[in-house]
Amino acid sequence: MPGAVRVAAAQIEAGQDVAENLAACLRVIDAAAEQRAQLVVLPEFCNHLSWYASRAQAHERATRPGDDFLTAIAERARRHGIWIKINVTHAHPDGTTGGTNLLFDPAGEIVGTCDKQTLMGAENDFLEPGATVGPVLDTPLGRLGMYACMEGVINEVARGLALRGAQVLLNSLNSFALDEADLHIPVRAAENKVWVVAANKVGPLLPRDELPAIAARLGVPPEWLHGAGESQIVAPDGTVVAKGPRTGEAVIVADIDPAQADSKLRPDGTDIFATRRPSLYGPIGAAPVGRQRPPGAPSLPVAVLRDTARIGDAVAKGARLIVLPATPGVATSDVVRALTGSEAHVVTVIDGEGVVIGADGVVGRQPRIHGGPGTEVIPVDLEWGRLAVIAGDDALYPETFRLAALLDTDVVAVPYHAQEDWELALGLPERAAENRLNLVVATPLDQPAAIFAMTPDFTLWTTWEGPFTGRISTPVRTDIPAGAAYGAGEVAPAQAANRQVSRNTDLVDGRPWRLVDALIR
């Protein structure tokens, strides 16, 4: 293994002038080399703004083998003896155009290439999605995998690369979303225990002269349609070790040890890859059928309760769903008694399995899937919508929540005990965000708990009820501090039906279902 490796992430503005964009790319490559970086990652679509009059124009302006753009990048790789990862619109010989990741080695040779598998919004008008998985490249710097932007807003692409052995993931972005930097980028490192080097754009992401009119049509301030910057390098525990500014061209560097990504152990010794259950994840690789159920109720009062004696109090305050952590000694009969005359339900863990209890008794059971006898997610249909229980270590795996989303779940009750900071700070918020699932997370009294609610303010393709915040899929979070026996909030079951993160891009059905063999085999 290589030991310490110095990596860089560079953020640039790229417009419609290819020569100016190339100059910006070469400028930041030179700056990374001056800081002795051995590898530099550039943003997505660094050859041309991802805005075209037609599919034909996108193909005409795309890069091609041997053109001036790629030749200049190759020359810089040779000059500095540096590895360079870029993403460009690339013209393929069959007449299609891809959002293509390219890795240049220090000799200037392209040693790895792959097209973006999940396209975002208008990209579907100009590009073709990748038809094959990206390679895991065994290099002197470690085992590298590549992906781009929207592929990091869902879990499957990064997960597949990590499962195939990647130690360092290279992510190129073209995003105005603030939740890329504080959620989607770092969670891919933590959930897979790998390094992530991510480079985002700055400056307008739409033609500068058309930006005011486009912003007016969308109902957002023009400045929100600029690249969000904050390029970053993230450690396998989710710690951001280097981060760029919100605006302006910049290069950030950090020294990393790729070998740290070879351990997949939690503090209790659990190997988070070895304990997966790929044979149960088959639906993730099935062709999408769309949501089959109508939306649930507009709102649902919920509570997190860490004192079973207060169930009656929670009901009296209006809670319809009450989630308890695993509570030794809790008796179903006591819960039923507390719910008498109520339409509320309680979720907890009894004898190692999740249970849903109503005034008439147990209405649902969820055997543990990871490390237990369970073989599927078993949702329960209630008056307000569909509920799933993902308890204990089942909540550690992105695949479990994806299975729940594929079953048209609206709300997930999560009795959980965290072992690492990222699990509550990044992992569970991302499970809500990438699946459009409301989550009610109940932890032991000495840990913080939280409620994650879906908001109707979702993407630029739906009407926002409040001011545009720049956060596209981050759920509304209600925190319950450690030591608090009771916390309440509201979730929105109906909003789980709205999965369109952008035009023609569905968070659930848009997963690269044909290319998930690494997850399900």
C-alpha cells in the first residue's frame, strides 16, 4: 500500500467558452501541483456549462479523444507527474453523449473512464446514462472509484464501488445545493468507511446572460443558481479534513492514508460489509414500477418517548405514533392499557424484534434482518399511511431503507442505539433524504434522538411554500437532546409520495437498478 497520499479537490467556474474553461482547469491543476498533490479532482462538466440548445449541440461541443481539451489535460498530467480526474460531456463514436469521468495517469494516459449512471433534470435532454458500472482502478495511490454529482445523492453507485474494493472515491459535482456539502458528500464516506474527494463548481450554473430570466421563472434569487462550492476531502469516519470556500476558485489539499478504508469495523467489532444480506436486497435491482399507493395523510403528530410510564401523557398531547427505544422489561399488555380508547400506536423492540402496538394489541412485527431471522421489510398499513419498523443494526444499512421505500413506506420508526457520531449526524438524515421517508428515531436516554420530516419544499420543480434555502432534500429535523425523556414533532406521510428530485429524475425509481450487482449478489 502507498502510505500517505496527498490529494486535492479543485473548484472552478465553467461557462460556455471552452477555452476559458480549459484555462481554469489548467490553472487549478498547476496550483494543486504546486502544493505537491499527487491526485487532483475537478468538478463535473468542466469543459462546458451543462446547458445546450439541443442534444445535437451537446454532442457537437463535447470532448473527443485527441481534441485540444483532453490533450491539454494529458499534457499537464505528464508535466507535473500527477493523477487527474475530470468530468466532461464526452462524444462517443455511436453518436451518444455521456457525462463522462476520466482518470489520467502521470504519463498523461487515460486509464479509467465511466459515464454517469443517474442523470439530473435537464441532463436527460442532452445525455445518455451510463450502461456499465465504473471501474475500480488499482493504482499506486490506492484503489480508486469515480462518480459524479447526482450519483452521490443516492447511495447505490458509491456503495457498489466500495463493495468492489475502492478505498478512495472521486466525486465531481455541478451543484447549487447546500446539502451536498453538509450531508450527501460526507455520508458516502462514512457509510462505506472510505475516503471521498469531492470537487464542486462555483459561479453561475446557467448562462450568465439568461440567469435573471431563468431565476424569475423558477421563483428563486439568481445567486442560488450558482455552484455551491465547499469542495471537500472526507475521512472514512465522515470527518471533513479539508473544505473549500462557498464561493470562488480554490484548491484544497489533504494527506490521506487509503489503507484506512480497508477496515469496515464498527466499535463493537461488527464488519458493516460482512454482515450485509445481499440475498435479501433483490428488489433494489428490479425494474421500477412507480409508487403504487396513494399519498398518506398530510401530517402526523409523533413522539419519541424514553419513559414507558408516560405513554398516556404522549397520547393526551395528541401523538398518533409513539416510538420507544429498545426497553428491557416492557410488557405489551402495559402498552395496550396505556393506549385504551386511543387511535395511537406505539413502536418498540421486544425480544429482539420490532413491534407495532395499538389499543387492540400487536398489529405488526418486524424480525431483525441483519443478525436475525428476518428476510424482508414488513410494513403495516395504518389510517394515516404505511409504517415500517427498522430497528437496531438494521438501521445501519442503506439497503434496508431502500427496501422500505420500494414498498411505498411513508414513515419509518427507528428504535436505535448509535455507536459512532456519523450514524445520527449523517446516516439517518440521509436515509430520510435519499428515499423521501419520514423517520422517527428513538435512542437510549443518554443519546440524542430526532424526528426527520419530509417537506413540500422539494427541488426547483415544485412550488415552494417558504423561501428557497438552497437545501434540496434535507429533511426538517426536530432534535431531542440526550437526557430528555420526551420529544414531539410532526411528520408528513403524504410527502413521501413526492420523489421527483428534478424533472425526469426520481430519487427511488431513478436508482441505477440495472447496475447494482455488487449490492445484491
